[in-house]
Amino acid sequence: MVALTIESGISSMARDLHFRAIVVDTHDDTTQRLVFDHFDLGARHADGSIDIPRMRDGGVGAVFFSIWTPGTVTGPEAARRAIDQIEAIGRQVALHQADLVLATAAHDVREARIGGRIAVLMGVEGGHMINSNLGSLRTYASLGVRYMTLTHTLNNEWADASTDEPAHHGLTEFGKLVIGEMNRLGMMVDISHVSDKTFYDALSASQAPLIASHSSCRALCDAPRNLTDEMIKALAGKGGVIQIGFHVGFLSQEFRDAQRTHPELRKQIAAESRKRCGENEACQVLETEKLTRELVAQGRLPRVDWTEIVNHIDHAVKLVGADHVGLGSDFDGASMPYGMEDASHLPQITEALQKKGYSEAGIEKILGGNTLRLIEDVGAIAKKMEGTAE
């Protein structure tokens, strides 16, 4: 029923193109629900954004599930939680083999499409989870992880984050070793969340192109998590891809300004979500979204519509072309704009880009083709580096 409601507003031309393309979402935090709530991806749920039925409705061909712990959780405990999440994803794939398959390469994603299944990939969100140990990085790679976000919201021992006070002036020497090892392992270097200086250090240190797995454009919304025009150009200049995120606080300057003007609202939401959920981080995200929408309904925060996603895509494409832009929703990890509550709404993006005059080839690249190309490019660099591990 959901699919029929959504598709009724989509032209047949847009729908055909969308479901013909391989749609790749490079960042979803549904993993927390698998761990905290024993969530079953196979059932259609009324809350959250991701499950198999809604991914089918939205034409998702591949999804990167995020392996995440807060930056305040460090050392062996962070690594333990990472392994628990990797295993939880594996259990869901085993439980739903008719619909899901683990993938580590672009050809796996294409084979999954041929077989009518959704490819499941993984990205570690935060370099603190390697505990300053390259051996942990290798372990994650061996278990199928295909990117690592260098930091989360806090600095770690070897890299500065965009939302913390500078401690290392970018990457440390060990951080540069991490980049080199990721290149050798064929893991994409993800620069979402890092400071501007860390971004440029990583760009310089990496032999392979980089990914911004869930970032938007700072020119449209002045959030430190977003990339400046210069950063987007530099990323593209090395063959990388900016994956536009859907979080309202990174899409809308009006929303961002309201948060700055009324910081008590953010504190109120955080306190109430923790009161309702305790330490259940998956629950906290869902409650944060509910509370945010309550404040929008009261007129205390501005409404942000899904079309802002298209504005950020269009801005990035005008800067660097359709070869360097993709989608990294942050579903189940952030507050979504109205009209993009879950994965079933993704065909709307295709139609909006068609209406803007984008070519079918360009749209297919943005929906997922650029991400598959990037995975291949990073893998090719790794092959050239075989035998040079630290």
C-alpha cells in the first residue's frame, strides 16, 4: 500500500529509470536497531526508515550499513561493539538470503541485481574503533568492511573531527599510516565528519580517491559537517564522490539558524530522548526525530522538505559534474526532511532530477553508478599496492 501511494505521484518515465538504475545508499544507521532492538529487516515497520519491503519500494540496489559507536566509547570496548554489529548484519543476511547478499566489490553489487537481491555492504563510522591498531583495521577489512570514516563527532588519537576543538592540526603521522593501509586494503577513505585540515591531509596522503559518505554542501547550509565548494572540487579532482546526506540540520540554513538561535531546543530534545530511551542509541535517534517534528508542528523549528536534498545535489553537480555526486541518506541515524521519511521515497529524487533536465546517464551515475566506479577505482589501487603492507 505504501508503494502504491508513493508511486502514484511519480511519472512512469521516472519510475522506469529509477528501477533500472542500481541505487546505492552509502550510509544507513539501521545497524543500531539490529543490535539494540533485535530488529528484523524482513518485516515492514511503521517507524524508522529502512527495512527490506521499503528498500524494495524505493528501488534500493545496495546499502552500506554503518558500524558505529559514540566517540566517547574507545579502546577495546569500541572494537568489541564494532564486531558485534558486523555479526548482527551477517545474521540478517543469513536470515533473508532470498533478499540480501553480502558484497565487498562492485561486481558483487551488479551480480546481486541480476539475482534480484539487495547488496549489503559495511562502513565503520569512526576511526576510534580501530583503537590505534592497524591490525584492527585489517580485521574489519577481512570481515567485509569497505570504508572507514576517519573520525566521528570527536577527535580520536590521530585525527581531528569537524565538531571538536583541533588537537592534532589534521592528521598525525600515524593517521597517515592509517590512510596508506586503507589504500592497500581497498577500503575507501571516508572524510565525512573530519575537520577541514584533516580532509586536506587525507586527500594528500591517499593514493586512492576519497568518499564523503554522508555530507552535503556548506554553501547551502553552513554546518562544519558539510563540504565547502573548494573541498568538493578537490574531492572530485582526485576522482572522489560526495554522497549527499539527508539530515535536516545539514540541508537547511533556516533550520541551522533556528538551532543556533535556540540552543535550548537541542538540549531539550537530547534530554527527553535519553529519558525515554535510556542508553538505547537506536531508540534515541527515533525519538529525536519524533521530538523534532513535534517542535516543527508547534512552529518552534522550521519545516524542511525533501526537495532540499535535490538542491544540494544540483549545487554539487554544477560545481563538479554528475560524475562525482551520490546519495548517503543517513537513514535511521538522523532527522529526515518531510517527504523523505524512509527509503520508499527515493524515486522522488529521480523524478526531480529529470524535471531539472538531467540526462538519464547522469541520473544513473548519481543514484549509484559513481559509487560503484569509486569502489572499483579504490580496488584497482589496492591491487597495484599488493605486497606493500606495513
